[in-house]
Amino acid sequence: MKQELKEMRAQYTPEQLAACTGAREIKDGEVVIVGVGLSNLTGAIAKLVHAPHAILVTEAGYIDFKGISTMVSPDDPYGGTLCTCHTSLTQVFSDQQRGLMDVGYVSFVQIDKYGNVNTTALYGSGDYYKPELRLQGSGGGGDISSSANRGVYVNVMRDTGQFVEKIDFMTFPGFLDGYDSRQKANLPGGGPFAVITDRGVFRFEEESKEMYLSEVFPWDEDNVEEIKVMVEWDLKVAKDLKVIDPPRPKELEAIRLLDPGETWTIPNLMERPTSKILIEGGLLEGRRTFEMYDKIGELYESSWRTMMNKRLPI
């Protein structure tokens, strides 16, 4: 049995596990604001596979976009393909603060037991003005985590320094200090609802708001202690720990359609098909040519045609 589970696990990348599991949190008909990368991919998978009436929204103002490809920024032109309308960033966040966004998807670099997130800087032993590593910052994540009706965080789980007792910098508010501290801070949204990773799903206790391990994949049922070691605090585990279904064929087909360049499912930049095209064309020597981007366009079109010919239900 252990060998069978090991072979099953080897069929999927960590990014595929996180994206497919995260997509299942979306219910049909919900309004979902998504970021870029894995958070965008999860929303697009859901719309293509099991939630066709979900309304996907980007920070830059694309409303009800069809998710034909993952976007590299919130205003990537792909978001405009067949979208219902294109409004503004200001309008999107105004609508969110009024409670019109059911779910907000974001990612994280550091997260603590109450779902507070850091995507700004890692300090280590450095002082406030000299971080060891400066990160991408908030973008719209602070607004999303503050006012979406529920927040879902998606990322691949790293060995150390990710699930920490105390984050180096608070970029996104979760449940602050737990219990009713979020309400006392007058944050209108419902707070984090789930943290989705390739090792399992984490949720939050109703009263204390502390994060606990809720679900694991079948190959990790006997590896809970291994997961706990990756978390700096004394992680609680659900008494009725649920088992997650591995990615389904339709979900994997959706990923191949949505991310033909494997930008978000191959973690090593140098191994991605699009990166290989650019490097072979001379990107590292400072060359960019139309031929490079023609080849990437052909790669995307070929992948889309292959998937669409399979008549993947939309």
C-alpha cells in the first residue's frame, strides 16, 4: 500500500495539488476576486470544471473573465478575453468593501497561526530598514484579506520559515491576535477561511481562530508529524482528519489548457517550456525577438487546440 501511495503522489507536482484542491473551495455562482499565479489558476480551474457560473474578477477591473489562460499580472490582456465588462481597480475594491466579493484568493510567503500574512520583507536578524530579502509587497492582497467575505490562501508548503510563530511584517490581516480581535479592529470581511497547500488544507477554529490541519492527501495520512514539523507553533490536528481526493483528470486537463507554458506548475524557471524558448533565442545575452514570441504563441495555440479537441466541458 505504501508503495502504491508513493507512486500515486509521484504523478502530481506540488503546484498541481495546491491549485486543484484550492479550486474546489469555489461554489458555482460565487463572485471570486483572484490574484495572479496559483491564485488565478485555482479560480480558472473551478470555472472550467465545476463552477461554470462563478464570476471571476481581477483587481484591474476585468469582470467575469473566462480564464482562457493564467495571467502574469492583474491587468494582463488575457483577462479581457470575453469578459462581461472592464471597469476600474477603484470600482472593484469599492464593490469588495461593500461585501460583493464572496471569496478572495491570495498567496503568501509567511503566515502565522491566525492567518496573518507577510509578502513584504524577510528580516531575519536584520533591522527594520535593512531587510535580508524584500518581497513583492501587498498589491491588492491587503484589501482582499480585509474585506472579502472569506479568504482562501494558496501556496506550496516549504520546509521552514513559512508557517511561523510570528511573521516578520504584516502585509495581510488575518484574525490578528485571534478570538474577536479582527472584529475589534473593524475589519469588514470574514477573514481567512482556508489555507491550501500541497501537503493539506488548514482551516481556523471557530472561537479561537487558530489554524489547524483539517485535511490531508491519502499519501500523507501517516505523515502528519512530518507536516507538524514544518510549522513553528504546536499545530492542532482535526479529530476527524479528512482525506483529500487527488487531482481529477478534468482538473489536470484544465491546467494544461490554462497554463500551456507551465509557468505556474513547474517551479524551476529554467525548466519551463516558455523559458527554454526565450533562453534558446538569446534572452540571457539580452536579445528579444519576434521569433521568440511567435514560438511561445505557437506553443500556447497548439496546447489550446489539443485540449479543446478533447471537448472539455465548460
